[in-house]
Amino acid sequence: MKKIQILLFAFSLLFFNLNAQIQEPVKFKASFKSLSPTEAEIIFSATIENGWHVYSTGLPDGGPISATFTAEKIQGAQLVGKLQPRGKEISNFDKVFEMKLRYFEHSVQFAQKIKITGATYHAEGYLEFGACNDESCLPPTQVPFNFSGKGVADAVVAEETATAKPVVEDTAMVTTPAVAVDTTTVDSTVVAQDLWTPVISELHTFGETTSQKDMSWIYIFVTGFLGGLLALFTPCVWPIIPMTVSFFLKRSKDKKKGIRDAWTYGASIVVIYVTLGLAITLIFGASALNALSTNAIFNILFFLMLVVFAASFFGAFEITLPSKWTNAVDSKAEATSGLLSIFLMAFTLSLVSFSCTGPIIGFLLVQVSTTGSIIAPAIGMLGFAIALALPFTLFALFPSWLKSMPKSGGWMNVIKVTLGFLELAFALKFLSVADLAYGWGLLDRETFLALWIVIFGLLGFYLLGKVKFLHDDDDTKVGVTRFFMALISLAFTVYMIPGLWGAPLKAVSAFAPPMNTQDFNLYKNEIHAKFDDYDSGMEYARKNGKPVMVDFTGFGCVNCRKMEASVWTDAKVGDIINNDYVLISLYVDDKKPLPEPIKVTENGTERTLKTVGDKWSYLQRVKFGANAQPFYVLLDNNGKPLNKSYAYNEDIPKYVEFLQTGLERYKK
């Protein structure tokens, strides 16, 4: 529906530009009428050409422009009630907008009542209206007014003719549905800079803690541990386990020493990978990693790397590190003794297994880099290394287990090819992040889901033996485990199909592009932010007397998509956000350049904000003392918090309580 409005608006602009001599179909004049010594009305009277109509006030969201009253400055007076339409109002169902609309033909008046409270008064602002005929629409049009005087003693009518001139809305408000002005008086003394004033101490009074992270350390550790378990079953690692354990047990007559060596070997693996995690953050820094995670070049390179690794797992070619590296380390291990030789053997394992562990490690490091924590990569690597080192130690402690260990064979190639399909699927996630951050529009939600449906469908058929690669056995028998894996993959494929028509698909919301990239969407329960600019959104909220929910999010933020799919789709949550708050979504990884770079000083260091994302990330840090996403904060019209912030938590009742508490405090 919004696309229809945009098309109508675009064609209307073209029509009026090509026909500059056309008469204005709607003419307004503004007048000031005293009702009593303390009451008056600002009246907007319009004459409307035949065939045209002007829309009334308070139309539903998603419809045409409603008539709205905005007081930019008001002193010595205050608004009373809402803007009132006067005239013969017509109500009909509109096929274009697919809703019941109210409008006026030939003539109409809109009146806003005010109360005179001072010895002098001054009111300045505008009426905004929408008008259409059967072929085109006017762009959102403003009728300015400017009245001032002394306290009213007599019934005086001061008229000011104001011919309507088309005024295109601010870019941040183009898709925003009009809302009638509330009875709350606008405080015109609030300036934009005040809205950026830090409120960290105010948040603390609500019990705020700024230690919220996009991912908990336990989650990071478990993710790394699962990645390590996955790496164990690859052809690069699994065959080495019995060889290495047997070596330790046979090279020493003392069984205890063999066990100790195996423990040392496992500990060396942990040290190597944790050191790798620490080195990455020390080289790049936590904030640089966060920036890298949404950098187009980095994401495209990682996308290409995963595609290349997937092709390798499918059997197209073999990826190995230069043999002289592993030979040099291996010969050094043989030439030394004691703990150093064991450590070098562990390092040799790390090099030899790179072709299988590299993609898993890379994917893990990219995911944890979005936390902004300097030790997150080290925690992820700790989990990965413990899982990788565990079998070497356990088999050394219990050598009899080696006999029951499955032998290498065709099943390992099945795991390798399955990993290839998964890498191909996750590669699209990195391409999507770059696409969204830079606004290229290459990979919308339907395209992404279509590719995933094909990938997981082919995986299911491969596991059933219907698709074969170069290194697969000719044996077409399918084991029980492989059958159930195929069943899961094909079921997941079927699950994703309704997403092509707009189904939320909560299970893939963390990876798929957001719903606003969906071209064909039959699902109507999602929430869309009214603004993506903080200052414009706050101004709109002040004028309409509504509290604000600021949503600090990111195109590459996995948990942001989870919250939007799991929590925001709840009927009660959606109703509160849509009707009671002005939602402002700020993408901290938006790579669109600012019109002009902004120089700021933060923690004594001068830096330059070059992109839109830089600006919103800076706002989150300096005003709220946080840098993780998702981060939700409720504000009044002066930029002051109404409740402590809310981070990633899919507890819907808790989220509803968070919203309602802020609303109650705002009303007080």
C-alpha cells in the first residue's frame, strides 16, 4: 500500500512540474477569531475545485495525508482540544488505499481552539493537508499561520490569506502516517542539542546497568564449544585422534607420563586458539572488530571465502596450507623434547586441520565481534579449543575407548559435504549484511529465502543419496542417522516457503534480511519504525504529545532480528508501540555518508563521524552509556528516560511491562 502512495506522489509531482501553468485546485486562507477574552480560534478556510477533495483529520495509518495542525511556536497561549473539521464530510471506501476514507468537496473549514493565558500572545505554525482527484494527488501541503497580539478584549477577526504551496515533507517523514495534534502543549524551548544531553545518571535511578551485551559470555562459550565439536568430526581432525593418543601412550613406558603428555597436548591446543582470539582483538581492537563486521569489503571477502571453502568441501579442490610450514613445525617437534615438543605437535595439528577448522573459526569470530567486548573472541576460542582438545585427553585416560571409536570412512565425507552446504547458506548472511549496511538492495528477503530453500532442499536430497559429489561412495544405502538429518533439512525447507509471502519465520529471523525488504508481503502484523532519524522523530513526538521508544539496532545484529520476529509480532506489544509510542529505529552500522562529516570529542580524543551509523553509535555511547544492540530506551519529549533500558530478552510479558511502565510515567 505504501508503494501505491509513493507512486501516486511521484506521478503527482511529475504532473505538476510538467504543467506549471495549472491553477491551484485548493486555496486556503488562515484567520484568527476571538471567542471570548480568553478563548480564540485559528480557522483555515478552503475552496476546492470541482473533482478534487481534501482529506479530513485522523485517518487510519497507511492512508493518505490527514489534515493536521502543528504549532511551531506558541507563547502566552495553549492549545485546547484537537483540530476540528467543519463542513459536509463524505465517507467512502477507497479502492486505491483499500480503506474507508473521510474527505470534503467544494469547501471546508478546519478550526483549532486556543486559550489566551498571557498579556500578549504569539502563535506560529502550519496546517498540513492532503488532496486528491481521480487521477493524481497533491504532495503534502502546508498552510502557514502567524498571529500575535495583546490579550483579547473584543471580538476581533484578523485574517491572513495564505495560498497553499506544495511543500515536500522532510525525508525522514515521507513514509510517516499523519497523526492529529494532541492536547499536550509543545515546549518550543527544547533545542536539538538538549536532546543529546547524557542521561546515564537518570537511567541509573531506574536501576540501569550498562553491562548489557549482545551475547552473554556463556552463550559465546557454548557457541565456540559446539563449533569445536563440529570440527572434530571432519576428515582433517578425526583420523588424527587415535594416531596421536597411541603415540603418547607408546612413546613412554610410564602410563602416567603418557596421560600427562596427552593432557599437555590438550592444554597446548587451548593455549594456541585462545592466544589466537586475544591476538585478533589486540591487533584490531573491539570497536574495530565491530566496524569490520559491517564493513562491505570485509563481508564480501568473507562471503567469497565461505563460498570457496564450500566448493572445496564439495570436492572441487583441496585447500591446504603450504607443506613447508607443517614440515618445518613437525621436524622441530621431532628435534626437541619435553613440553616444547608436545606444544609444537599441537601447533602442527592446528596447521594441518586449517582447511576444516578455518571456516568454523572465522564464522565464530565474526559473530562474537559484534559484542564490542575485547575478550569475547578469546572466550569463543576457549570453548572451541576445549571441545577440540577433549577427545585427545579422554582417550588417553581411557585407551579402551579407542576400540569403539568409529573408523574413518564415507560418513566423514557426508559430514564434510553437509558443512559445505551450511557454509554456503551462512555465506549469504555476510553478503546480506553488506547489502543492507550500504543500501544496495541486491539481496532482499525473498531472494535470500529462495536461495536458502534451494540450499537446504538440495542438502536434504543429498542426505537421501539423490545428489552425489566426487568423493561420495557409490553405495546408495542411507543410514537411520542420515535419514533423520535429511528429514530435518527437508522439513526446514518446507517451513521457509511461506516466508516468500511474508510469514515471520522466527527460526530464521536472526539471519534473513528484515521484513521491510520484503516486496510481496501478505503478513500485516509487523512493526515499522516511524522514523530513522533521532532529531526528526523527537520533534514529531513533541508536536503530537507522545512518548518515544528509541531502538538502537543494526543491519548485522542477529538478536535485533530475533526480538523483532519473536517479541514485536506479539499483538499486545505491537498495539502499544504502534498506538502509544513514536518508534525511532537507529541503525548503528548504516554506511550511508553524512552530508558533512561531524567532528566530536569523546573521552578527550577528537574523532570524525563520517556515516549515519557513526552518528547513531556516538549518540548511544554519549547519551546512554551503552554500545551493544539491541538497545531499547523510552524517552519523554525532552529526551529524558521514562524507564531503565531493555536489551535482548524474548520474555514478552517483561517487554510489555517495560513499555507500560514508561507509558504510565509519561502520563504522570
